Amino acid sequence: MNANALKPVLIIGGSGVVGAQGAQALRRLHPELPIAIAGRDLARAEAVAATLGNAHALRVDLQRADLGLPEDAQFSAVVLFVKDDTLNSLKYAQRRRLPYVSTSSGSFEIAPEVARHLRARDAAPILLASHWLAGAATMPTLHFAEEFRRVDRIEIGALLDEQDMGGPAAAADYERLVDAAAAQILENGRWRWVRGDEAARSFLSVDGTRVAASAYSPLDVVSLAAATDAHSIRLDMALGESASRRRGEAFSTEIVIELEGELHDGRIARRRHELTHPQGQAPITAIGIALGIERLLGLAGGEAVAPGLYTPDGLIDPAYQLRRLREFGVQVRRAPDAIAAAA
């Protein structure tokens, strides 16, 4: 599909810290694609749109069924970089049969979105992309899992530097997902909700420092369980000092992926892979959402996606996403097996 022939992609929250980088990532991937930056503050939205080219700004009101947008406005997709408690944005996309991307729901929050889809299955393709950094852990994990004949255990450690929380929307997501509910893990084949001491774990940072973490439940665990049939899966998040800052540099973000199971040659092994980005979490999230948008619109990976309910791993080739992550600055390292075994 010709990107220039599409109507603008409506990015709600596109003037925020992560949303603006998401728009920039989309522009880098598709220079001709029209973009509409929507937010509560029109001046901020206009400032972001001006940096993109072939973009304009709109004021949006999530409390209104029409989002406060002009009746004759036309878009090719609706993308959320904020939490929409009203689901008016999803209803708007369904009425107009537009692809929709959700980015801020924990695993305990997706029932309203799923119910909307079940009531209107043919209305629009809905991408639930509320994974850690929009799939930056899940998609590489699935790529690395191809080394195994059988995956038994997956443990993901995400280190978010305390100086890298992002804007108000990201901070609100963190507080809601951490404080509002227990975290969901898969333990020996049983789904569990844990909090407090049960949720606690530690893992080795990329420089070998052991950091305290706690179970966290964006959609990674449920996606990985469906894709791999591993019997134990958890994602733990640490909020603290990243390895780069311990070296006296600027903050970075880290993802540690550990897989255990049977390799294709029959050996039982534990493999550890480390992903870092020297500019923190926002650029990684941005490229993940941009890849979801291009796939929904048929700009990469196949034709435009039919109405349905999707997660990134059901639409995007993990190897392709990992390649794009590298192109956008993610550094990937496989740790020696001795380190993986000791972690």
C-alpha cells in the first residue's frame, strides 16, 4: 500500500514524551505517511506536528463520544499513547471501522476492550500492544525461543531507570499497574496473582549488579504463555539506577531475557540475552508502536489487517521487530552460558 494514499494516522497523546517519539519513529519508517497529532493542549500538539512534516494537530477530548473532533475528519487508524478510561477512542475507531492500537492496559484491565470487540467483531482490527515497551521484551523472547525445541521457563527482568519515568501519562500508568492490582504470573502451569513478598525477585543487571524487582503484569506473560506453552513465566520490573548511570553516564533502559528448556540437539540449557538502549525506554516504545501501525495498515509484513483482536506477536515477525529495534539503537548481547546459569 502507498503510505501517501492513506488518510492521517490519528495519534492521541502524540504530544507527550513517548507519543512524540512514536510519531517520529513512524515518520522515519514511512516519510510520506500523513499524521494527525491529537492532545488536550493544541499548542503542544502543533509544536510536535511542525517537526514531522506532512502532519497537523488537533485538540481531542476523550470524555466526548466524538472525541471533540470535526465530524468530517477522516483517519486511517487510531493510536492511543494515554490511558482512555472511557473507551471513547475505541468506540470511535469501531464506528468508523478504523484500526486501533491500545498501549496502556495491564493484563487485569483488558476485559472492557475485549468485550467491545466481541460485540462488534467485524468493526475494526484492534491491536492490544500494552506489553513492556510495546513488545520490546516479548518479541525478542519469541525470536530467541526458536533456539529451543521446548521452552520450560521464561524469566524477564526489566530495569527502568528512576530518572526515565517519562511524562505524566507514563507515571500514571506505572502507579496504576503497580498499586491497583496484584501481578499475574504463570508458575508450574498455574496462573497466579501475587503481591508483596510473593511478587519479589531479583535479577542481575547487565553489569552484574543484582537488583531487587517485583512481578509486573503488562500483557507479556499472557502472550508468551500462549505462544510457547512454557510452564513458568514472569516479568519482573526494577525501578532504580541503570548500569550506565552507575558508570557515571546518562540513564539507559535494560531488558534481561532468560529462557530455560530443551535445545534442538536435546541438551537442557538456560540462555540469557540482554537488551539495552542508551536513551532509555521512550525510543523502544516508540518503534514498537510504529511497527504495529505499519502492520495494521499493510505498509509492511503483508496486506492490511482484517477486523479482529490481536497482540503484536500475532501480527509481526519477531525477527523483523528485533532487526528494527537494532536499527533504532537497541544493543543486543547474548551472555555466556555460565552467567545465564548463575543468574
